[in-house]
Amino acid sequence: MGLNETASADRLHIGFFGKRNAGKSSLVNAVTGQETSVVSEVKGTTTDPVRKAMELLPLGPVVIIDTPGLDDEGDLGELRVKRALQVLNTVDIAVVVVSAAVGIDREEAELCELLKKKNIPYIIAYSKSDLLEKIPTAADNEIYVSAIDNTNIDALKDKIGALHKTSEEKRVIVSDLIKEGDVVVLVVPIDKAAPKGRLILPQQQTIRDILDAGAHAFVCRDSELEGVLSKLSEKPRMVITDSQVFAQVEKLTPAGTHLTSFSVLMARHKGDIKAFVEGVSALRSMPADGRILIAEACSHIPQNEDIGRVKLPRLLRSKLGDMVQIDIVSGNDFPEELGRYDLVIHCGACMFNRRMVMSRVRQAKAQGVPITNYGIAIAALNGILEKVTI
């Protein structure tokens, strides 16, 4: 990712849904002004969700998602429809593309009901309106468009922008917890699992949020924390650390200085920190042969000291015993059925948007399975949860 690029997880996610040959891909290309999706008269040309991160005026940084047809057929078609509907877990706004000549059919009507249930703002775009002799009057959440002659393409983007402005929720990482002039120390371990030549995304975003608040950020490695604290003329307002060195950092943090972690801040920023704090209590009643699911947002090659695949499982077994069962999933590979688990521990989800994280929280709640996140789980296992939660 370039220095000036917005992370995909922080972009507005716009999904285009509809039946095969409704004109989804053509409309996506018209909206983006690019050949984002393959267009063909053959039904089912789009077989997997196609994502494109871009700058789209007047909306700004967005992720556009074209999806397979909702009426796809056969065993493979069912899988494609399932993938299309899974996209609903990530979209902030949906565009339901309906052939103007046909009108809303069962699949589109059911999708609209599902969008209402999931509280996802949506627009019904009647495509191929150039084939109509007369354009009907559209409702507030409807628009007649044509990718052939660009009819109402800009108006569609304006409608999406208006929906976004109405539903936009301003969320910060840490700037509401500090004030101008405060000193914040960030502890960033540099180990084998650290990315070469850069900081990980939550660290970058937290530093930027501190600067936006007019506070002063001091960044150091865990081995340098004691020296940095001794050089400060006043104790810091807050120490933010990588969760994996909670225990060491907690011992050095001055009394009266708030301690937290990047992962805890991400839980607050993107998830439901109340649910995560409640969920972590499952560790206290975990049976000896309990089963835990560790879910990572990003798919990456495991490192020797990977926090999700190595350090956290090792800490769990040291506290709960070697009989505890631990399953690990990454990326979009999140089980539909969670009932076999006693606890789900999710990462900070820097690669997911808030809607995706909250969809997993709701899924766990609906199935009666406690859910927490890395930072809160590690703090609880180290006996310092009350000190680090916000």
C-alpha cells in the first residue's frame, strides 16, 4: 500500500447485486469509468465477487464489489449465490441492479428484505433504461440508469454519497481519550514476525490519530521502554503496546498512566468491546478439553513467532492446560456453525471493515458462543484486564 493510500478496510464498501444479465457488471464499469468487470451476454459471466479499490468522485476512497447473479443455477451456481450473499457482511451500501424491462422479481425482493434486516442502506438501480419508451417515476431509493448512454450514472453516485453521509458513523481509535499536548508512548516490538521496513497498519493508524489530536507520540521497542520513560520530563498520559508484551510493559508503566494495546483499541474501533470483555470470561470456566477458535483477518504465511498461530495458542495452553483444543482460521474462512466452540478469539481485524467484524460478533451471539479479541484475551490471561480496557 502506498504512503497516501487509504487502507481497504477503511474505505466505503459498495456492493452491486442482482440477477444474471441484469447489467451489474456494465453498471459497475460505468460507475467506475473503468473495465472493472468482464461484460458478456452469456449468463453467469461473473462467477466470483470482483473487488476494486479506487478513488471515486464525489465519494472518495471506495471498494466496489461486483457479485455473481442471485439466480445462478446448479450446485456450482448455489455456491456462487452463497458467495454473493456473503459479501453483505462487508458492504456499507448495496446497489440492487434490476432490469428495467423486467422489474423486481422474487430474488431481488428477497434481497431487499435481507438488506432491511441487516440494516444495510440500499438503492434499486433499474438498468438498461435506454430500452424503455418512457421512464417511470422513481421512488426515493430508486433510480433508472443506462450504462449504454450513461443516463443517471452521476446521479447514482450522488445517491450513494447521500446514503453514505446519512449513515456515516465517525469512529476514532484513541483521539477521544487524549487531549492536545498529551504524551503517548507506543511500544512496538521488532521481532521475526514484524514486517520488514514498516509498521503494521494498526500502529500506523494509531500514530496518525494521536497526531490529529495534537498529542505527542513517542515510539520505541519493548526493550527500550524503561529508557524512554526515564528521559521524559513528565509521565505519559497513555502507554499503548503490542498485546504480546503486555506483561513486561505493565510492570514498567507508571502509576496513573493508562495502559492499553493496539488490539484493544481496534476492538473498540471496529468491534463491540463490551461483548469482547463479556466474552473473555469464558476463559474462567473453560473445560480442560474446551475448544477455542482463533480467527485472523489476514491470510499470511505463518512466522516462527506468529502471535495468532504460535504465541497466543502457547499462552492459552500454559494457562488452561495442554488438553485445550485450538482451531485457527484466516481471511474469509470463518465457520458458519460455531456451536462446537467454547470461545472465539478474533484478531484486531485491521484488514476488515467494522461491518465485517460486527457480522461475526452477531453470528457468535446468535449461536450463544462467547467472542473476544486478541488483546483482551491476552490481558485476561495475564491478569491485567481491568487495567487495560477502556
